[in-house]
Amino acid sequence: MQITILMPCLNEAETLANCIENARLGLKRVDLEGEILIADNGSTDDSVGIAQRFGARVIHVEQMGYGSALRGGIAAARGDWIIMADADESYDFSKIEAFVEKFREGYDLVMGCRLPAGGGTITSGAMAWKNRWIGNPILSFIGRLFFECSVHDFHCGLRGFTKSAYEKMALKTTGMEFASEMVISATLKSLKIAEVPITLHPDARSRPPHLKPWRDGWRHLRFMLVYSPRWLFLVPGLLLVTVGGASGCVLAITPVHLGSVVLDTGTLAVACMFVIIGNQLMAFALFTKVFAIAGGLLPQDQNFAKIFRLFSLEKGICLGLVVLTVGFCLLLRSFWIWRAAHYGTLPYADNMRRLIPVMTLLVAGIQIIFSSFFMSVLGLKTALWQPPRLPEQTGWKHKL
């Protein structure tokens, strides 16, 4: 059997029959041996009976959730190629020729595109304005930016993939994030991805859709952020350290006058706070990357592995001690100035201009030292610490 048309189902009695008939027509048009598979996720209406009467194969998925229904259906699919979409008549199963053509060209994941940017069409009333003009374009742009993926419509429900590619993706989510995870995982694993324009039709059901735009949109965004430590932690951290460090160095020497605005010790405190927060965010980026690779959430990254091998607990401790030493030296200087004033009251602005950078350096040094210890603990559970093993390296002495 070459192809499976898969529909997750939860109380779709109003539209399921038409979807099955369209799917049957689609199989006839591409002239392939295939099946129509309904993954029922606990329907309480006559969905199961309708599917059976119209000749579809039905499996029951007990674990609730959009992703769970799809995972159960994919596991039971008999086809080498799988095309999936919702059973609400918003997608036309009779027009699957473009997907089959891409499969024949060797693509692993074939995404439908509803958005005009990718050649797709959204008919009147088919998509709420907030989804069409805000949610989908923004989330798809973030997905392309974070993961360097060319897909225009990250969350299109009509998509196809080979069963072998699905096994390589090793997807883990069970909710609405399943759609995002599939594209992200396929991109990270360098699978061949194609996109074909499709038309989105209005949902033919009389009841509200299962999709909750704001809640599910946030879940997709949250998932993409978690899968991209670089954009969640590293980029904001570098930005904060750069801006805070540059402005702090200037303000530690002299106030800055911008017309009638004076930037002085208050701004210096904010700049130093940026440095501390940014330093911690960059550490979080490293922690998350190591943990995600060790847990199989992200693939091995050779560039990161090279950087990781250059790092060691001892180097981190040395760097932290250098920062601490500079901080202590500046603290002693401040103490010496106070002593010269016979431990009396010092000019507030000048005193703060000395003490705020001192405390920032001391805190940053401690952060670096203990972050290095934590990185060493994470490194114990990964292969990132290990240098490349040469073929001729055999015997116990090479393992020491």
C-alpha cells in the first residue's frame, strides 16, 4: 500500500462522510493503492459509524489531544506516504496530486500553504481575521527566523510525509504543538521539505472549532521558543550585555548629557542590571542547548560541540576568578578613597559610580564560576565533552 489519507476525528459526524468521499476521489485521481484512516479520539456522536459505513478504516486513540490522535493514526497507517488533514471540509482531499508529485520527487515532508505569500488561497470566511493577519503570518515568520526554514505556512493542517521521515523526526508532543514540532524537527534533521499551494475553505461544521486561537497560538510560540535556546536566551543575553556593558563603561567615568536629559548613577545601575541579567541568560542558553541535545530534543550540533570541547570547568573558574579579582581590586580602591576621607560621607554620585560597577563584577564573577560547575554536571551526561575518537584509537589507555 502506497498512501494513507489520515483524518483525526472528534465528533465530526456532520462533515466526515464528505471528507471520506473526497479522499476516495483523490486516491482515484492519483491512481494509487491506498487507504482512508480515521483516528477517532473519543467521539460521542455517530462519527465512527459513518466512517465504517463509508468504507474507511477506524482506529481508536484513547489518549486525548490533537497530537495524540495523529500519532496513533500514523502508527497504524499502512501506507508509505501519509497525507493528513482535519475532517471538517476546510481542506479538499480530492486534490492531492501535488503532494503525490512531490513524494515521487523524493521529498520527505510536503506542506500545504494557505497563505498568499506561498501561493495559497483563503476563501471568504475560511479563517478568522486574527488568525489570517496576525497569528499565522507572525508565527510562521518566527519559525522561519528561528529555524531557517523556507516554509511559509507553519501551521497548515494539510500536509504529507513519508513514514520513514516521520520515524526520523522522533516527535514527542501530544497537543496542538505537534504541527509545529513536525516542521521544526524535519528542518533540524535536514529532511527534504517542499511546499505546495492549496485552498482553504470555510469549516462546514455547525459547532465551534476545537482550535482556541490565543491559547493554541501561545502554545505554538512557547514551543518554538523552547526549541530555540539561541533566540530565547542567547540573543537577548548578548544584547543586554552589549548595551549594558557599553553604556555602563561610559557612565562609570562621567555622566552623559543629552540635551536637557542627564544620564547618571540611576542609569548606571540599570545598565549594570542589564549586564547581570544578560550574563545569566547566556548561561541559560548553554544549559538548555546541552540538556536538549542530551535529551534528544535537538540534534547534535557540530559547531556547538567544538565550542563545548574548548570549554572546561577549570577555564570557567579561571575566567570567573579574573572577573572577581578585578571587582575586588576596584572595591579596595573604593575603600581606600573612603579611608582617605577618614571614613566620612562621600559625594553620593561619585561613590555610586565606583560601587555599582564593583558589585556588578562581583556578581558576574560568581555567576560564571557556578555556571561553569553546572555546565560540568550537564556535560557528564552527554558526549559533547568527549574529543573526536580516531579509528586507530583502541585499547584502554586511549580512554583515560
